[in-house]
Amino acid sequence: STYQNIRIPTPFYFYIPSGFTPQGDGINEVFLPQGYGFNEDTYEMSIYDRTGRMMFHTTNINQGWDGFNGGKVVPIGSYVYHIQVYDKDGEGHIYKGVVTVIK
């Protein structure tokens, strides 16, 4: 007889919205990526404007970006996100992309 160990990875997914509307109407107000199967203690998200200036930073998966910087809503446009998280199996995942602020 023979045998072989099979590793079944922990399910993992991560959803990142492409835009949001911080206009005070209570609908789609916050940029908040969601996922499953990752270690919440390893989550880190930063948002930058097109000049590279940091607009927002968090290590709390439940804290999204509300579109504010310095007490004011940022202008309509595209902002770069950088998200890093490790899954339950210890594998790192880095996501880089653009989120659009729509009003």
C-alpha cells in the first residue's frame, strides 16, 4: 500500500471595492475591503494620493477609509491603496490598486 499527505489550504478570499461615495447620504460611505480566512492581526492598509502623500493608514480590518484627510473630504479622483495581509496558513498577500472617490 502507499500513502501521500495532502495539504488542504484554509479557504481565503479578499474583496476590494473599486470606488465609494463619501457624500453623507449613508450609502457606500466608506472604502472597506472585506475577506475571509486571514489573520486579522496582520492586516495593514494605506491610502495615498497621486503625489504619494499618505491619506489614511490602519491596521484594523474593521476600520475603513471614510474619504477624509485632515478633517476634510478629499477631492473626487483616484487614490492608490496598498493592503497587506497574511492568510491563516501564513502566506502573505499584497494588494495594490486604485480606489475612486465619487461624489
